[in-house]
Amino acid sequence: MPADGPLADVAAEVGVAKPDPILVVDGVERRYGGLMAVDVEHLEVPRGVITALIGPNGAGKTTFFNLLCGFDRPDAGRWTFQGQEASGVKPHVLARRGMVRTFQLTKTLGRMTVLDNMLLAGKDQAGEAFWRALVPPTWRDQEAANLERAHDLLGRFKLDHLTDEYAAGLSGGQRKLLEMARALMAEPTLVMLDEPMAGVNPALTQSLLGHVTALRDEGMSVLFVEHDMDVIMTISDWVVCMAEGRVIAEGRPADIAGNDAVIEAYLGIDHGGTVTGEIR
Amino acid sequence: MDLAALVRSPRVLLALVALTVLWPAASASAQDGGGGSGAQAEEAGCAFTKAQAVEANGGPLGSAIWGRLCQVQDGKPTFPEGVAIVVRQGGDEVGRATTGADGVFVVALPGNGTYQVVLDPDTLPKGFALTDEDRATLDAVRVNLGDQQVTFRLGEDTRGKRDFSDYATTVAKGLRLGLILAVAAVGLSLVYGVTGLTNFAHAELVTFGAIVAYAINRAGVPFWITLPLAVAAGALAGTANDRLLWRPLRRRRMALLSMMVVSIGLSTALRNIFQIVFGPDGKRYTAASGQVERSFGPVRLTPNDLAIMGICVVVLVGMTLLLRRTRLGTAIRAVADNPDLASSSGIAVDRIITVVWALCGALAALGGILYGLSLNVKFDMGFLLLLSLFAAVVLGGLGNAYGAVLGAVVIGVVQETSGLLVDTAYKFVVALLVLILVLLVRPQGILGQRERFG
Amino acid sequence: MSWLSIVALAIQTAIGFQGASYALAASGLNLQFGYTGLSNFGHVGFLLVGAYGMGISADRGWSIWAGFALGIGAAIVLGLLLGIPTLRLRGDYLAIVTIAAAEILRLVANARPSEPLTGGSRGIGGLSGRLGFFEPNFIPEGRYGLGDSLVFNSRQLWSMLWTWGLVLLVTLLIRALVRSPFGRVLRSIREDEDAAKALGKNVVVFKLQSFVLGGTIGALAGAFIALDSGAVTPSRWIAPLTFALYTVVILGGAGTVWGPVAGAVVYWFVLDAVDGVLNNLWFDVSDTTSGAVRLALMGIGLMALMVFRPQGILGNKKEMLAGAR
């Protein structure tokens, strides 16, 4: 990201306003029993760039992520996506509007082929309607177009030799790639990646990073959850750091690297090693 | 949430009070349902069985229509003598008898068929009268199995005139059923909690306990010694379930839906094996006979009822203490909460699961024995209870052991008391409808938490 | 009785009406369970409403078409009634609610106060005569088949013609559905509902469609069982029938197009052969016991299949192994 990008003049402050944000969050809270898992006062996710959501384990990143995608309901708060109300909206509706997510533990569809995984993601398919499904001529052309796009994407993600394999037969890294390719198949405007590099070997990490930057270069916005600092510094344009459910810092990677609150949050909690209280 | 907190929770308390108070009140306003008079007459000693008829007849009945005339007077049964009972077929008289001093009549028949049975009201002694004058003639009495009992109702119609004592007793019986269900359901809920398995074969653990107890009891061991032995056998069966079947399947990482289907197979197989081994008929424990109802305030219960409820309460309190106050209980709750996390904090998850299965087997067996004591022992008794158990567990919140207890008590009381409100044939239906309604309004159950997503 | 005639009788049951009606009922279950992953453990409830649709229509003097309409209508209502509250919840809830609902239906049909509508515990008889099911039968009277045991009479062939014909129709319908994008969404729901949601699929609607269609097919099977036997009694529609249908689906291969057909034929062949053997042992086995033995074997068979051959007869081993990971 060049220094003269749209975020060049934005101050590194929590809740700072950005030019033309794609996602705007206000007062979102989520409690589990007595525990406040997420408590975000105001956050704007910029458009057309890669935003990283970081924080130590148990910071509430994934919970926040699930709330934004409609997979969990908050106790309070609202947010908009592309200027439209997005709080209380069902996840599949958000996905159709262009907010497409992946999962921390990949959710490839095991007993479906790689190609079927891709085709499933095609947007607004006529053949998904019950009665039209019985009349193939009404959806055959669309299917052919989707097929072509799916093959293109699989080629780009170097999965084309696995087209007819069952997804469950893929390695962990291949599944991450497939999930990302599938998300692209759904023609998103905002790609939400939940720890896309988790459990992936270093060589594949490089390739995944390349794919993520390519998304931005094609004009999509990316919001991804990650806790590997190296990854974040390499590719993100903007970083949001959470701890104990709150946003404690925002800024360009360079701003975050020197932020005292972030350093304290990371050092204050045992990072790495055992799995600690990540809310699931 | 523990039981103490639960009882303090005003919403739950209010709901329970409302349920127990309003339900009988509601049914009092719609008291056309049958059963009241018959039940009272039977309690007063008017009940009559084939065994008694054979005894009165001084030998086998042969092909016959039989019965006993009985009228309750001042709470005591009285029997009219010399009443003529005539049996006709196609207008022709085929048999006739008069009642003896014991009120018994046996009319010999030419064989199976459909008959008209007539009581001659003019022969009724003074003080006796038919409840309904129009019911002196019974048309189309079918005799299929050689002999057939017929009943003529005598005395004032007491139908529908239930007093407070009847309601209180019904609620108490519902509580008894609810407590038995609770004991049997806790294991189902715990297993669901630690493994995610919806175990249809839980029903057979219930039956297993009852059958083992029956076998030991019939071998001459006193019932109250039989009970702990059979519970131990149940614990063993639970352990065997886990070690021989479920643990290997978990190791294979079988999907939960597939495991549910396996449990259906197991349930079907075991239930039918029970039928082959135990026979298709219901049987009774020695301790189940000779029980007389006694009054405790407005409530009429047998000593067995009291013993059953006492055992249930003690066991349920014991379970609560086990789960809340012991290391084992903490470990069980940790595994139920998050197995991966429990495992990484040094809990031997597989061992805990086996312990839970043993507990589940023991509690299910105890539930089965106590249910068998209150009714009878049959090869499919657990299967018939299974839906009530599921209803209890879902009502309380899947996987929440305390919820299961509360759900079971609610289901038990609703099931029994609904007999006051609707035809007894629909009793079971009401309990299941409650379940579906709860799912509509509060899918996580009474005590369950809103589902988390990770 | 010779061993040959035991085999012949078993084949007769397998390819006869028994096999056909189970194949039809299992097809509906296969759509729900095999393709969509819905744990409908009250399938017998749908069969029941289909059968009682016929019974009530006959009792009222309506036509056979009214019977079908009544049964199918009731199945759709039942599907929506059960599906809407439970399909948005975890699968366990659907399992428990469906099995409970099926039991409610049976108990209500059986209860004395329901007698004017359902005939209570005696049920409704004389259906096929009153509805004229066999009237258009053009197959001349006689015995058709091989040898002494593998024979069908004209009425049996008429029932078989209609039921197997419907099985073919339904199977082709399901084949068209599962090969379309619609079917792809169903399979994705079976694999991972959340993934389907994240890709913009309204999973509740798809599940509801699959559930209602599967239930309607079940109701058709129930209607034909009523027509063939000429009577509908409540004691027939018990939970073990649902479990038998699960065995059929898994035996044939859950989530395969022709699985229910293969499953039903093999299921009845095995079951009837076992029955034949039990009745020809050197000691007497009572009917109750042999019935229990059959069901016990079915249960053991269902378990063994799930554990050792989850892909069934027609399933793809590789696909199933993929599912296990």
C-alpha cells in the first residue's frame, strides 16, 4: 500500500473516521454470562484496502467477526455495510450483499468435489429455485458460465489438478486455498478471512499472502483476523487491535508496532503456547 | 446455574407455582372427563377381577358373561342379591342367572358371538338403583375370547365430582412420575453434554435395570437388596456401552448424526432381545403387591410411592452435590463445556466420559426399577418412557443436567394432571405438545443458554 | 417347505408390494436424510397421514383422488408445522420433535374420542372397495410367475404396477433435483450448514423444501399401503417402521439415487428369508418371538452397516471415507 493511499491522512486513533468506509460499527456488545466478550464503541473499516484485526487470544476477535457476519447476535449495538443496515440481518443475506467470510477451522464440504464446492458459491443461481431446478434449460447457460469461472479460479489457486477430488481428501493448506477461492466465486465486495494462515506451512503462507494482496488489487476490501505479527506487518494497510473485547488501538502497521497499549496487551497475556480462553 | 439459584430465580418459581396451582383449577372448570366415579367406586372395594370371578364361581368360567353388581353406600361396597341377568341373541334367550349374596353373576353361553345383556330392574332389592335407567340393556356385547365381563353401574352418579383430594393426589402422582423421569433423564443429559450423542438406546438402559432387578428379585432376594445390585449392574452396562461401542466409534471420528442412527439400531436390537429373553408380558416385583393407599393430608399415596419419591430426591440431591462439589463433578462440567480445552488442561477426557456413562447406566437403571415398581416391568417400558425423557431433556435445555431434572418434573406433572383436563387417551399428547410449544418460544429450553458460535 | 421355496417367497416379497412401498417411503427419507442431512425420525408420521387421508376419504364416500389430495395436503401441513420451528435449530431437535409428533399422531388416531374421524383403535376398513382402487385393473385373473412360490395374482400385480411406477417417477424426480444447483445446495447443507449460509444460501428454506417434499413422498407411500391392504389401523404406524426405513436407506446407500430401491429389495429379501428359516427350524418358534428376532436382526444390521459399510450397496466408498475425516 503506497503511503499516499486513501488512509494517508487518517490519524492513528481508536474510532477514527475514514473516507468512504465499507463497514461502520457502533456500540456493539456481546456478553457470555458475566463476561463481556465484545465491547466496540465505534469502528470504521476502510474500503479497498486490507484491514487486519489483531489481538491476543481471548481478545474477542472471532466473536466480533461472527457478529459482523450475522453468525452471532449481539446484546447491543448496530452496524452498516455499504451504508445499509447490517445488524440483525441474516448471514446469507449479508453474503448476497457482498460480505463473504471464511472460517478459522476450514469448512470445506467434505463429501462434495472441489468443483462442486466452487459451483455452490455462484451468485444468484436460477437452478437453485425448486421448480426451475427441474427444467435444466433455464439454468444451463448460467451453469456453464459458472463452470468457466470456477475453472479459472481453481487454476489461479493452483487447485485445477484436484477438480474432481472430494474436498475432504485435500490437505489442510489446500482446504484453506479452496475456501478462499470459493469465497471469491461468490463475487464479494468485502472478504472476511478468519485466520487464513492458521496451521499452514510457511511456503503456503507466502502463497496465501499473495492471494490476499491480489484481492485488494482487484478492488475488493479485506478484513482478516490474525495474530501473527509478521503477516500483519507484511500485507495490511490498516490494523485494528483488540484486547479484552475492546478496540485498544488503530493505525497503519508502523503506528501499531510502536503502540504501548498493543505491546502491553500482547506481553501481558501469555501468547502462543497453550490455547487460552478464546471464546467459542 | 445450580439448583439453589434456580429455586431463587423468581421467574422459574413463579412458573412452577402457576403451573401447579392453575392447572387443577383450570381442569376443575371443565370437569366432564370420565374416570372419577369409576375410580372412587374401585377404591371403595367395587373393583372386580376375573380371578375373583373364578373363585366365586368355584371353578373355571368356561364360555360365559360375568360380572358383579356393586353399589357404594356410605363409602362401603354393598352387593344386591337375586337380581336377574338375561342374555339374548337375535331376540332368543340363551342364558340367565341371578346374582348371589356377593353380587356375582355368571351366565353360561353357547360360545363366542355378539349378545344382548339385560338387567331386570324390577328384581333390584330396595335401596339399589341403576345409575342410568336407560342402561339396563347392553346391546352388542362382543364375546371373542370365551368369557367377557360386563358392568352395570349402580348408585348415584359421582362422575366429575372430584374433590380437592383427587387433584392433590394427581399432582403428587405427577410429581412421582416426574422424579422418576428426572432420575432416568439426568444420565441422558450428561452423556449428551460430554459426547454430543443423542442416545436412543438410553431407553434400553432403563429397561435393563428393571429386568435385572426383576430377575434377582424373583430368585428370592428381597426387593430392597435387589435395588442396589441392579443399579450396579446398570453402571456396568453403561460402562460396557461406552467401552465396547461408543469409544471405538469416537476414535473413528464417526459423525454425530451417524452415531444417532447407530443408537437406534442398538435400541431396536436390545429391545427385541429383551422381548425374546424376558417375554412379551408385563411382570410385577414382589414389593409392588399389597400396596394400600394412605392419606397424608389431602394426598393419598402408597408406602411405595413415598419410598420412590424419597429415593429420587436423595439421588438427585446427591447428583447435584457430585457435580458441584467434587473434583469429578468439576471435571465432568469442564468436559461438557469444551472437551479440547479440558483435555489441554490435563483432564483425561476419555476416562471422564466412561465415568459419565457408568453414572448414566446406574441412574437409568434406578429410574427403570422405580418406574417398574410403580407400574410393572416390561421389555419395552424404557422405549415407552423415551419420548418423555427426551421431552424432559429438551425442555430443560439439551445437555443441562439441572434443566433435565426441572424438565422431567414439569413433564411428569403435566402428563398426569392433563388427564383431569382432557381424555386420558390424550395424556401423552399434551406433554409432547408442551415440548413443541417450548421449542417455538424458547428453543434453548428453560435453563439452556443461547447457543454460542465459534 | 424347501429351501428353494423360502428363497422364492423372499424374492416375491422383495419385488412385490412390500419392496415397492418401502422403496417409495425410503425415497422421501433419502431426500431428507441422505441428501440434506435432516434427521427425520418421525417419517412414519407422514406415512400415517397419507394412509388416513385415504381412510377418511373412503369413510366420507369421497373419491380416491380426494384421498390423495387429503393425504398430501396433510403431509405438507405437517411438514411446515414441524419444520418451521425446528429446522432453524440443531439437528437433535428435529430428531426429537419428529419422533414425538409421529407418536402423537398415532396416539390421537388410536384414541377413543377420535373414533368418528379415524375409527379409533379399530381403524377404517374396506378402503380399496369403496375407493375403487382395483376397478380399473385390466390384468386378467390368474397366477403369474415362476414355480409354486414366486407367483402374484392380478390384484397384487395391479398394486405393484402403480407403486413401482411411482417409485420410478419419484426416483427420476429426485435424480433431476439432486443433479441441479438445488441439489448441490441440499448436499452442502448436509456437509456444513454454516458454510452454505456464508455463501449466501437461505438454508432454512432449502431444508424446509426438502423436508416437505420428502414427507409428501412418505405420505404417498402411506396412501398406497392403505389402498393395497384395504385398511388403515393405528398400530401399524409405530417408530420401528421409521427405523426400518432408515435401515433401507443406509443399506441401499444414503444419498444415492437408486439406493432406496436397492435397499428396499435387499431388506425385504433378507428379512423374509430369515422369517422363512425361523419357521422351518426343528423346534417351534412363536410368531411373537420370530417377529422379535427379525427386528433384533434389523437393529444389529443397522448398527453393523453404519459401522462397517456406511456407504451401503450403491454408495461410493471414497465419498464415504471422505465424510469420516
